[in-house]
Amino acid sequence: MAIITANATNAQTTTGQNLDNRQQAIVRISALAGKGDLSKLKTELNAGLEKGLTVNQIKEVLVHVYAYAGFPRSLRGLQTFMTILDDRKANGITDELGAEASPIHSAGSKYDRGKAILEKLTGVPETGSKTGYAAFAPAIEVFLKEHLFADIFERDVLTYAERELVTVSVLSSIGGVEPMLRSHLTICLNVGLTPDQLQQFVDLVRQTIGSKKAEAAQTVLYEVLKSK
């Protein structure tokens, strides 16, 4: 049986010069969840539903947050979302649940599936001996391949572009992780987001969590675009 590494949804690329309303909502929700600003998050969760995100898509965004900001931020985001849904239901609002992740049927190992997804995201095949953190702490390299890039990125509730928007939004919100932000902004370009859309992402970060975090993200984005 063939290895399934991505649903057709993940093959989508983002076109045009502006992030659409759903993508903008993803950036705002992710940045606030990563920061832990639950008061503002409530507003953006409501807005995300109104802008067309399904319940399952927002749940997936908040689950994805934990890979970069930890379980506490993710769980608090999910708990906040639960209260929003309860309030909306009490007010007679029925929100679209949306599709759940497709089952993965594969004869390959999670490590190999994760490796293949990472190579697709970066556009760079992994060959040769492990270096850096992968050589220093081999266990975490396995965890990244098997869990982050297989268990999480393989789920097709969100596209690769949407997952990368979650990732760079959370990384911007926590700060101090510029090398990782640089890598993921590069991946954003690889999965179809445009320079103008990434500039809009920085502008949304500025509006949502402040100028200090936005300026740090802006500096990294300049470096990424200059290297292209």
C-alpha cells in the first residue's frame, strides 16, 4: 500500500497578493494563543468563525499551537474556544463543524513519512550524516520526524500553508527563536505564500500582539526575502 503523506488539500498553494479572511483569522488566533492573551483570543475566535473557519479547523489551529508553544498555551486556547462555542450555542448560533482529519493508511514508518513531509516542505532532501542538534540529541530528531511532521503536519484539516501560518505566528508571539522563524518563513514561500502575503502576516502580528514582536519578525522576513 502506498504511503499517504498528504491529502489533496495539502497540495493547494496560496495565490494572490493578500491573505484571505480565513488566513488572517488563523494568524490572529495563533499569535494570541501563543502569547496566552485569552481575553483578546475570545474576540478573534468569534471572528474566525464568522469569517468562515470551521470548528474543526480552529481546533486544529489550537492543537498545532502546542508543537511550538507547549501544551499549557494550547490547552488554554482550547478551553477558551469551548466557552465561545457554548456561548454561541446558547445564543442560537450553529457553527459548521467541518471535516475531520482523513485516516492515514500507510505501510511506511512514521519516521519515514515525517522525513518525506519535511523534505517536501523545505524542498531539500535529507542526505548524509546528522549534524547540529540532530547529532547532539538524536532522540529529538526522531520526535520531530515522527510526531511533528507525521502526526501533526500529516493531518489534512489544515493545508501546509495554513499550518505554516500557525507556526510563524506562534514563533513570532513567543520571541527569541529567530533561526526557527527564519526556517519557517522560508517554508512559507516554498508552500505557496507570497512575499506580499508574508508582509501582511507581519502587519497582522503588529496589530494583534504589538510592535516589538512585529519588528523582530520584520527583520527576519527581510533577511529571508533578501536571500531569495
